[in-house]
Amino acid sequence: EVSAGTTLMQAADMNRLLCEEMRGLTERRDVLLQLLPSGRNEMGTGYEAILAATLKHCAEVSNQFVEAIAYIEGMLRKQLSAAVGREVTAADLLEYMKFHGKMLFHEAYAPEPLCFHVRRSLSHSPEGIVSIEQQACAVPAFGCNDGSCDDIGKMMALRSFAGEDWSCVGGGGCMGVPGPITTHASRCRQPKPMKFPLSASTTVTFHGDRYVHAWLSPQFSGLGPKLSLVARTRQFSSMIVLIGRIVSAQTFEPKHAVIVQNKDEFLIPLELSTIPSPKEFRD
């Protein structure tokens, strides 16, 4: 039951408004029929004017409905932002998932940063790092509400770009600088040798660990992630980065290659595409 002092409109009030709307449309129809001819052979008859006036009224009602819904949604958004303290972004949701993932998953299956040291063997020092990184999140770290970073954030950024920090830290770039994404990884324990062709008569056989990664990316509309393939090397070190596809269980087909050496750093932006649904496959 609605109390007497409430500001909510009751069903009787809505019916009165609808009756007034019908009365106005009927009055406008009568006026147009009196002012304009009604013959079939006439141009610009009253019936055509009634149709135009009715359609205009429908458009005005639709616009009013859209504005009313937008006002309600804006009011609810302001109330939610005031309750939370700020607007929640995809980076906040990612940090939430990372925090709870550590408690939900066993240590062997917990998500880890997609960042790998490249070395000749376990007895050799790393030549460099290969990772897939996400650009810095829109919400600044360390309480930088004006878009700037404090001394800690600036120090981390300078150390990262100077090549001094070689640890795989971060996870989505929410520390003021880009960072590796966090993925679920499956590792092949006993991988067989693979090969790739250099020419029609020459092939190269290589060994190493193999991983299959699964990445969960929370997104809001219009705010897709920006990922990059990044490779960095130490001083007096070098490595070859191949990009291609696996065509069989033992064959790798390279499409692109780059030599990274002596503290080089290269970054390749990655374009993502959504896997089609079963219905889209059928179509």
C-alpha cells in the first residue's frame, strides 16, 4: 500500500495522464479535419496531417522515455559511486579476481604472470625476458587522483624503463607502468623436439618448455584491453624471437622473426579477436 504522503504516482494518476493525452490527440485531430480538406483527390488532406501529428507525438513520447531512463540510470550510478567511493574499472575487477584466485586455486593451478626468462639451460644466466603486457590501468596507483604518480610510482617506472628491474612483477599494469598479464598455464612435462624450416632443404630442431595459456579478461563496454608482446635482453646477451603457428605436433611455422641483443627492447601491439560462437560458426 502507498501512504498518503508519498511522491510516487499511483495507477489512478497514470490513467488520468493517459486520458489527458488521448483528449489532446482527439482535439488536435478535430482541428486538423476542420482546417484541411478531406477529399480523396485533394493534396495535403486532414488525414495525412493527423498521421504526421500522431507520428510526431510518438517520437516525442519515445524521447521523453529515453531521457527518463537515462536520468534514473545516472542517478543510480551516482549513488553507487558515492557508496563505493569511486568508479570501479576493469582494472579493479582484475585485481579482485587475482586476490580471490590465490585463495580459490591450489598453488599448482593458481594464475601466474605471463613472463618468462629466456636462457640456454638451467646452468646459464637468463639472456632476457619475453612477456605479454597490458598497458597501465586507467586508475592511477598510490593514490594519484590527478593522473600523476607519486615518488614510488615514478621510481618504479624509471627502474623498469632503465632495464634495472628484471623480475616479473605486476600483473596487468596496475602499478603505474605496463605489467604482464596473469594467465592459467598448462606445461608439457616431457616435450618432444620440434623443428621449423629455414629453406626447402634445411630445418632447425629445438627443445624447450611448452605452455598453453588461458587468459580471463574482464572488460567494460568500450574499454578493451591493450596488449603488447614485449622482449628485453640483458647487456652482452642476445636471442631470436619467432612468431608463427604450430602446424603439427612437431612442426612450427614461423611468420616473423627478430634478433634482440645488448639491452634491446621491442614491443609489438597485439590485436585481439573474440572466438565466434557455435551459431556464428554455423552461419
